[in-house]
Amino acid sequence: MSEKLEVAGFKAGAVRAGIRGKDRLDVALIFSEAPAAAAGVFTTSKVKAAPVLLDMEYLQKGKAQAIIVNSGIANACTGETGMTLARETSALVGRQLGIPDNLVMVASTGVIGQQLELSIFENCMNALVASLHNDGFGDVSRAMMTTDTLPKTARREVEISGKKVTLLGLAKGAGMIMPNMATMLSFIVSDAMVSSAVLQSILQKSVDQSFNAITVDGDTSTNDTVLLLANGKAGNPEITSVNSEEAELFHRSLDDLCLDLALQIVKDGEGATKCITVHVKGAPGVREADQAARTVANSSLVKTAFFGEDANWGRIIAALGRAGIEFDPYRVDISFDDTMMVRDGLGLGIEQEKKATLVLKKPEFSVTIDLKNGEAKAKVYTCDLSVEYIRINADYRS
């Protein structure tokens, strides 16, 4: 984290509130000096945590000024008590900062089913607000962590209408990672001047190509949240059209930043030793390409073969067979990086398998599958499945 984690008009900080133990940051706050245009993308699970429901309600006005986040307890499956706690938390922060409570977004991550106490936030609120400073985002990224082994941050700069615009993103996530989206939180702040409608449109597209294109273990969470706040401090003319050149410049930077953060999550997947891009092409449609890529990327047998560095292409074509798409197995090509293993559904022999095994020893590689049944393509980013993943999740609550 050597890059400068600052954005004009934003402050951030974190404290040890005792949820994760006395020596661990676990409650954090992000604050914009002025109300910001805001957008959000949330879990598609039917089981949504209280903070997700509250943020979805508050974001209907397209404005936000603060985000409070805690780790350790997810405030999910907590009924009306959990919803009340989320509202009281936003109101508490609002009073402390002197802003309306509906401009305070709330996020939580951790164990499902446990209740949070408002006293946790009441007891740390003075210290939390006092911790706010321009370069406090590093502390926020650490306070968000659960089974993550390292904080995840990214920063981009782009010139728009002659003004330097900065985007800064934080993310957490390592397990229960399967779009749409994952047990992940991501907060992105920018000093750009962008309308909330344009922000929402751009954010959804960026998320689809990044956070919604990763999988660690095929499980979807209750708390998935991506929030984007833009406070206009850069001084560029407001971007009001999603089809403008200025919107495209901002969009490209956001795409790049989101993909950076998403790949950091994959690389930090619980017990992961490899980061793999599954690229399906030659599909009859984008939906079919995406479905095929996800089926392969989520296959436990495929992922354990990657961990064992076993070039077992049979597991890949077997996974394709249950993907629910139309294709001719005797037209399929499969390559590991530039090493073709399968042509027209048939293996190319032991020498190619040896070359492919060398590819699998790398920490990052790609699997390309050509269905030869159309022009559509899709990418999904995944990791291997190791013994360590089982150990982490077998005793997650202890």
C-alpha cells in the first residue's frame, strides 16, 4: 500500500471497538465533507442483511455523505432487531457528524445470525470521529477484513475536462465469493462531479465485469455491497450523460479499478495458491458463454486439479457437459495459456500434457475454451481449492 490513499474532500478512520478483540480494528468510517452523488450495487441473494436493505432504501435519493462499516458480525438474519440496529447506527453517526441519518450508509461483514449491540457503536463513536483524517483509508481497509490475509486497495487518476480526477477503492473478501456478488464489501470514493444517475449506470456495468465475474467457492453472501460516492471536489463540469466522452473516461478508470480490486479478492481466496482466468469463446450467446465459464470455474474437481497442478482436462469438459448449454463436445478446444491440450474434443497426447503441467505450476494462468458454436465470449476469474480452504471454513466461528 505504498500509493497515496487520499481523495479531496474525503476523510476516513477506524477504531478497535471490541467486536474482533481488543487488538484488532473492527469499526471504520468514511466521511465526505459535502453530500456526494452516490450509487450502489448489492447482493442478489433473497436473504439480505439489514444494512443492505437500509442502504437500498437510502440510496433511492442518489446521495450519501458517510459510510460506517464493522467486521466480525454481519447483522444478517437478525429480524426487526437487526433492522432497528442498522437505523439507530446511521442516526448515531448522523448526529455525531451533523448530517441527516439517511446520508449515512451502513455496512457489516462477519458471522450471520448474531445480533450487534448499539452500545458497541455508542462507546466508540467519539474516538471513531476523532480518527478521521485524509489518509485514513488504509485503516478502513484493515478494519473491514475477516478471513482476508491482506487489505485490498486501488487508486486511479484520470484527466476529465482539464481537471485531475481521482478514484480510490477499498475491498474485502476471501471466502463465500460467488457473484452475484460475494461476501465482499467495496467502497469507492472519487472527487469527480458526476450525476447519481450516471454513477449508478456506470457502477453496475463496472461491477458486472469485475466483482460479478469472480468466484472462489460458489457461495453467495447476504451482505455483498459496492458503494460509490463522488463529491465533485475535482471541479470538473458535472457529467450528466452516460454517453459522453467524459463519462467514458470515468467509466474506463472505474472498470480498471474494480477489476484490480476483484482480482485482489481472488488472489486472497481462502487458502488459494493460484489465480485462474477461465475464458470461454465461440458460444452462441453471452449468457451461454458466462454460464459455461462459471460452471468450470466453480467445479470442485477442476479447482482441486489446479491446486494439485494436474492437467486433467477431462474434468473441464465434464463440467461443460452439465453447464446447461448447447455445444458439440467433438468441436471443443481447450488450452492452458498458449498450450493447447484438446483439439476438437480429443487430447493431444502426453507431451502436451507435460507442457500444460508446467503452466499449472504458475501462480497465475488462463484456461481458454473454444466451443466453436458462435461468436460470444465471457471471462470468469477464480482460484484453486486447497486443503487450507477447508481448515479455514471448518472453524470460522471459533
